[in-house]
Amino acid sequence: MSIIEEVREIVGPEHIFTDRIECLCNSRDMSVHQGVPDAVIYPKTTEQVSAIMKLASRDKVPVIARGSGTSTTGAVLPVRGGLLVDLHLMNNILEINKEDFYARVEPGVICMQLNTTLAKHGLMFPPNPGSEVIATIGGMVNTNASGHRAVKYGTTKDYIKGLKVVLVDGTIIQTGTITPKTSLGYDLTRLFCAS
């Protein structure tokens, strides 16, 4: 069984595409670069991403994670083929805790979607890249996105308290804490920001 067939069993046939048209549609971001994947996968859960990464690690297949493709650097392009894992279906706001000033979101949540929801509680997520109407939180974390409010409020890394991260071998780890300050161990959260 090929890795594509195994991934199809994980995410379902409606969430993986190998046809040339779909792969070409996902071969660009907002830069001048291009990289065509061998397959485009749309997982809906962290566990699916983990299972995909385990297979890719086993077979040494390159994987690129992608949000909405607003990067201007080509960083989300599979320049050597492989699997493009598009996270935009993981787009749920899981929790807003007004008292402790935090929100838990999936990586495919759009920045403006988050801020529209937070505004109902008198809160905001300050980083606002020029692409905030389509930029995903996962992509913003990955690039440490900023925007015109960065001078006053800082960049994305200044607002991330913790992350759930899928490592290259499929291991799922939790970084950070919801407390305002911690000195326990390495700051893996900031390490993954702008990775």
C-alpha cells in the first residue's frame, strides 16, 4: 500500500487530492515562487496530522504545512514535491477565557475571524498583518507575523502562551502554560514561533 493510500484511509478520500490541477492550485503563495506538491491533504484533527507525519517520517517524504498561503517568501511551497498539509479545515475557536485573557484556537482560524469574536468580549489579538482577513493563526505563529500595531503591541510570539505541536515523527507535544509567567524549562513556545 502506498503512502497516498494510507493517508486516504486516515483523512478520507474527500480530503486528499493527487490530481495535477489541485496540486497546481496549491503550488503558489503570495510570492513569485512555485512548488508543486505530489498530494494536497486537508486534515481536520491534530490526530490526523500526527498519523500523516508518522507515515511521512517512516517513508522520508517531505511535508509542508500550509494555512491560507499568504506568505510572501515561498516558505509554504513544496519545492521538492511531497505532501502539502493544508490546515484551513482546522478552523475552530475552542475557548475564549475573558477572565484570564486567553483564547484556544485551531491553526486554521483566520485572524480577522478571531478578532471579530474577541471584540464581542472587549478583547483583541493585536498582531494584524496586511493579510489579516485571510491569514491563519497557524501561519502567523509560524512566521511570527506582525503588522502596523507591532510597534505598540509586539508581534505574534508576544501573545502565544502555549502550543500543541506535531513533531516530524508524529509525536504530539504541548508547550507553554496559561499562567502569565513561568520559568519552568526551555521556552519551546517561542522556539516554534517563526520556525
